[in-house]
Amino acid sequence: MVFQRFVRTWLLPGVILVASVCPAAGQQRPELGIVEKLGQTVPLDIEVYDETGTLLPLRQVLTKPTILTFVYYRCPGICSPLLTELSHTVDKMDLEPGKDYQILTVSFDPREIPELAASKKASYLASMTRKIDPASWHFCTADSLTIMRFTGAAGFYFKPDGNDFVHATALIVLSPTGKITRYINGIQYLPFDVKMALIEASDGRVSPTIAKILTFCYSYDPEAHTYALNILRIALVLMVIGVALFVVLFLVRPGKKTAERNPRHGQST
């Protein structure tokens, strides 16, 4: 009985932890930085705690395009500027949080608790010019095993540095099915880039006509990590329109006018 209790309480969880955290044979987990895993899907069975302490499965959370950010709430460095810039970006975008997209902020410090997340959420929502639905931005915490699974699946790698962490920053955009569709690196974001990334992440959902036009006219530049006007595509469309106008004005219309001037042409007497 004692041995079975030891296996169930200590040995089995330890084996699961090692198997989950350690990389597979022949693979090496990056020590630091962001490795883009575009097209891959984050595990939907992952569960995080929201700011109220409620356990949220990702499968239940990811119901619309989502901006995912990994931070830790006590961070003395770049986490606060990231969240501040993100809140300003939300203020400037014409997409509606909670309707068109949502935000999921997750702490990668397992020592942080929901009460701290709730305090940070209240602070950032109060600082925004635009009043959004509080349910559209989750501030979450998680245990160490969940954090390692989630950050590893998203390609976000960090390392402890004393009581703090060394880490990079990015907005990671997910589709409603959990697929990683875009990374927007750094702590400064153009609202247009974020909007385009969310539109692309909608994964087949019906988008406004203007959004369809934008996705046609702009292409993502993976080197600059931004969207650029696709001159070639626009030029091709203008060329097609020009040819169509030429056909109508110089070929179809003259023939029509000739027929109108000779209404009896071709009739027998």
C-alpha cells in the first residue's frame, strides 16, 4: 500500500514531468528566443487559470482569432511595455474585442497567482481609452508543466535569471482552432499589421468586404515582419480592368452604334 501510494503520488508524476519537459531523443530545446512554428497547432487540452482562478481549457477559450502573449507580471523590463503597446493598439484598431478577436495573456512564471493577474488586468483595462468587454482579454497563470508545454508548442523560449527571466517578446496570433498563423515580434506594433494578422487568422470565417480587399492588396513580408502593398498584384488587376474597358469602349460600343444607325440592315425588301 505504501509503495503504491509512493508510485501514484511521486514517481508517476515525476516521470510524466520529465517526459513532457525534456526534448525527444536527437532534439534540443532552444535555450532562449522565439522559434516560429507557423501552421502548427497549440495543444487544445492545455488548461490555464484566468484572473478569477477559474480553470480554462484552451479548447473552450479559442473560439475566435486570438492574440497570445507570454509575459510575467512582476517583470521589471519589457513585459510592461509590451502590454502597454498592445492596449494602445487595441484602442486604435477598428476591430471589436470580444466580437472579432480576443487576447490571451499567460504568465510563464509558475509562482504568480490569479490575484496578481487580476490586479494587472484591472490596471491595463483602466488605462485604455476604449472601454472593452473584460471577458475579451484573459490574464492567466499556470503551473510549471503547463507553462513548458504551452510555451514550447508556441516556440517561445525563456530562461531564469536569478529571481527574474530572460526572454523575447512577440504577439502570437492563433486561429479559432489553435493554429499559429502569425508572429509579430518586438514591443512596437502597427495597428494595421495586427488587424491584418487577425483577419488572416479568422480561418475561413466570413469577413467584411473591406477586409477581403485589404488581404488582396497587401502581402506579408516575412523578413520585415510587416505587411506591404502588393504592387504587382494591384498592377495586374488594373491591367485586366484596362483591357476590359478597351474592349467595351473600342470594340463592343462601335459595333452597337453601327447597328443602331442601320436598323434595317440585313432585312429583306
